[in-house]
Amino acid sequence: MSSGGESVLGTGITSRQIQAFGQKVTTTASHLMGPLSDPSSNVHYQHAMSELHKELRRPGIQQRVFSYAKASPTELVRSKLSTSEIQHRALTYLPDDLLRSIPETDHTFSLFQGFQATIPEDEEEVDEDGGRTKHPRGKSKMQKLLEDRPEAANEPPSLAKLRRDRDKANHRMEMMTIRKHMCSTEIREMDSKISNLNSMRKIVLERLGDIEQDELQIEQEVVELDNKIEEAVEDLDDAATLGNAATPTEVDPEDHTSESEVQAIEESFMSASIYEKLPSPRNNRRNKLSRRKSMPIRHEHFEPGSNIREVQAHNDMVTALDFDAPFGTMVTAALDDTVRVWDLNAGRCIGLLEGHHASVRCLQVEENIVATGSMDASIRLWDLSKADYSPRQSRFKRTGKDDEGDNELDDEQQSPTAPHNSSMQDCPLFTLEAHVDEVTALHFRNDTLVSGSADKTLRQWDLVKGRCVQTLDVLWAAAQASATLNSNDGQWRATGRLPDASADFVGALQCFDAALACGTADGMVRLWDLRSGQVHRSLVGHTGPVTCLQFDDVHLVTGSLDRSIRIWDLRTGSIFDAYAYDNPVTSMMFDSRRIVAATGENVVKIYDKTDGRHWDCGAGLILAEDAGESHAAVVERVRIKDGYLTEGRRDGVVGVWTV
């Protein structure tokens, strides 16, 4: 209660009025609850009621009661409380449920301190360039005069000013500490979110892998259904043929042949027809190894440099390998005189391509067709769609070292299971024999195949007729080019270096329609026109034998034993770019983004054409990180398609990676 002249809570009612009203209520209650036998209580009751009736008859009281009856609770509160008090109560009110659920925190600074640290300082703020500038806050004229007053040379600064400067410095240091703590908290929150996102990413990757496995199973079911449909159609055709053969032959009435002769002719004809039209045994039918209709995309979401699989493919150095698509079919050859076909999705050997009498030095896989060139001077073509192969589950188990799908060989089985000998017996198509020395390079496109041999010739083959249609003599072309260049002085000079006896004379080649690019042991890269059989242009630059090359619409990339890779501009014939390594380049290939190369090390050298970055990928890098030193074998051959890398090593191991 306040004094008698003051209002309570801003309502305009004084304490005296409240006391008088309380006395009236008390008296009324006591008389109402008092005994009826007491006459004095009734007198007081009547007197109190009369006083109340008098008060209620007043117009002001009636207006107030009427306004209370019409007003809502919100209007009553607003009429009795000021706006500032309502805002204060609304802001300071917290329900009990909210107070009970306040989380515990280990933050050193309060929320108010963090908010204060985010506000620019009073006197200084940070400009766009990071420097500090004076805050344009207005000051009084007298304050400016006092601050601008020059101090005497011998007069020490005032104690109050020094204390103010110290307090400002301490405040700024405290704000810096709070800001540093805020940045650290944000970094921890980001790390937590990144960890959660990585966990979710792993779950989605596993789901994607399961979908691809289900997709492969459905494709296998479709192939099986196609085979069953073909068998049913053949059965219907055989039944129709047998029905036609069993129909009696009508005898021409004008024919004077005797009945016995007609019967003998019919019996011989029917027996021969039935014998020739009998359906062949179903045991000879084989499942088709058809090309996958849908390409896996899971490897595109792996971290670059992740190992997908390692296979002990051979017992000796891998000399050639190629594959048709990621997780598709791969063919490998080695000095152990074997050529193996692999299912990259299941990680197992499908079968052996047998027929060569020596090791295969080069090969190419294009859809279901495989071409192999051997040291026995022959070229063989194979059709993998005729293979007898039933996909089984992968022998490779997933390890916990890499959650993104690394696979290793089982401990119980360190070498591939030998496939059935007859699994590839229907695959050979035909053999091309015309070279007199080992075939070291080949490339085919559509119905044209070009091969290079140690007999120093290039041969063009027609795959439809299966015969050689043109022979190109590399030495004769080199001599013609040298004679043309040196016709003025009359002296013959070689256009390239002397061939290396240890290197293949024809190291690499590639053809496209009538264009042919060939790299030889003298370091020259010759561009041929197959229509005329002449060298169109010679690219001089390498100082060692050319071992690998590949070209697209604009550029030609070559690798050599001179430890360099050169990128040529086909439009001008000049060098577009070049970079060197520590060891000779034995194999190279590029896709739309990367150039991969085998350079006599236990890792694959990768050059990213988009950002110009060089980096390594391979088992040697992983073993060096784990054990401190690497014992992986040297990489000899590399192939890449759509970021899916395969590499063959000297110990016969084939590795599969994502780049």
C-alpha cells in the first residue's frame, strides 16, 4: 500500500477508498454469517446494504460497471497498465516448462557478451579493406576542445586518461577473446555437421551399390528370358518343319510311275527330310555374355584414389590389358602365355582365350569383340558374346579399412579360380596371319584393323573379308621423307634418332577412318593417310622410342622412353604442352579430364587437365602411408575410362581404382 494521496498501480483508486471498501465488505460478511437471533446484526446489515445501494445509484459507478461488462480482458489490462509495463512483463515472463528445459552449456561467455562482441566498437570500426577507421559519432564542442587541447612537452599524461586507455584496451582484448571463442565454436559445429553428412553419404553409397547389384540381377534375368524365348521359337520352328515333312505327298494322276516306285521315293524323301530337320540337342546352347545396358555410376562418387579391387591375375608381368566399361569385362595378357577374361563387377575370371602359341603383347576390347596380337606374329579376333558364363557372387569381401567399397582377396584363396576349359571354346572368330615377326601394336575401329610388327611394317586388315588389304613399310617411308627433306644437299640424314634395339620398333598406333598415327623406336610420330598409303606429317620431338599414343579431334598425346609426355596440336603439328618424369613412360591413356601414365614406379601418374594438377594413385602410395615403405610392384600398363582406372604390374597383379 502507498500513502493515502497516491494511486495504486496507476488505477486512480486511493488507499483510503480501498480501506473503506474493505470495511464494508467485512461488515457485510460478518452480518451475513452472524446469527439471525441477534437483532443488532440485522440493523448493521440493513445499514450496509443501504449504503451500497446509494453507491450503486451514482452515475459514475454505473458507467464504470457498464464499461467493465462491455470491455474484454485485454482492454481492461491496457486501461489499467501502461504500455511500457506491459512490454516489460511480456519480455520478462518465462513459463515454468521453458525454465525446466534450459540446456546445460559449458560456454565460458554469456549470450549478452557474444552479442556485444558482434557490435562494432564505439570509437573504431573495420572498413572494407580490413583497416580500422574512426567511428563518425558526433561529440560536443566542449569535449572536442578538451581532447584537442595540446599538452605541454614536459607535462605527463593525466592519470584519468591513462586509465581510460587501459580500460579501452582491456575491453578490446576481452572482445577479441570472445570473438575467437565464437569462431572456434562455429568450427566445431561445422565439423559435427560434416561428420553427420559423411555418415549419411556412406549410407546412400551402400544403397546405391545395392541398387546396382539388383539392376545387374534383373539384366541377367532379362538375358535368361531372351534365351528361353529363342529356345521356344526354335522349338516351334522345328515342330512346324516336322509337321510339313510328315504331310503325305500327292500323286499326280498323269504320272505313270508305278506305285512301288512312288512309295520308295516317298520313304527315301521323308527319311532324309526328317533326319535333316531333327532339332539339335539343347546341351550345346550357351548363355550369352551380353554387354550391360546400364552403366554403374557408384565409382564416380568415391574419393579420388580409392581402391576398388586388386586381383592376382597372372604369375608374370602383365603385358597388355583393356576393358569395355566400368564394372564390365576386362581382358588381360601376361608373359605367362595366358590371356584371361574378367568380370569386373563380380571380380572373377570368366575364362581363358587359348589359341596363340606365344605371349600376347597387345590387345583391344571393343564391346564384345577382342583383338589380340602375339609374339607368334599372328592376330586373333574373339567374340565374347559366345562365352559360356554364368555370373556368380564376388569372391572379394569388403573390409572395414575403407567404408567406400575397398575389396581385398580372401585369405583362403590368393589366386583366381581356374574357369572351365570349354567356357571360351566358341569365342574364336578368325586369325590374321601375314606378319613375319611379333605383333607389338594394334588398333581396330568398325571393320578396319591396323597392326604394327617388329618386321618394321604396318598392315591394314579388312575384318569383313578377313585379309590384309595394305602393307606400309615404315623404313621406306622414313627414307622417302629424308630424301625429300635433303634433296638440296644430296646427303641422306635420318629424320629421327637411331632405333633402340631393346624397344619395340612400332610402339603404338591408332586409326580413325583413313587417318593413322604411328609411334616408332626412332622417336618419330608419323601421321599416315590410309587412302594413299603415304605419310602426311611427321612430328619430331621425342629423343627416345615412342611407347604409347592417343589422339582426339584436336590433340595427340604421346609417351616415350625419353621420360616425357608430349601433347601435340594436330591442326598445326606443333607441341602444345609437355612434361617430364623421373623414369621412362611405358603406357599412357587419357579420357575427357585426365591423363594417366605408367612411368616405371609403383604408382600411376595422373595429370588433371582441368586444373593442371599432378598427383599419384596406386598401391605404392597406400603401402607407403601405412608401413612407411612400399613393396608394391612397378606398374607396366594402364587404362582409364570415365574415371575408372585399371593398372597391371610386373608381379601379375591388376588393380582397379577411381580417379
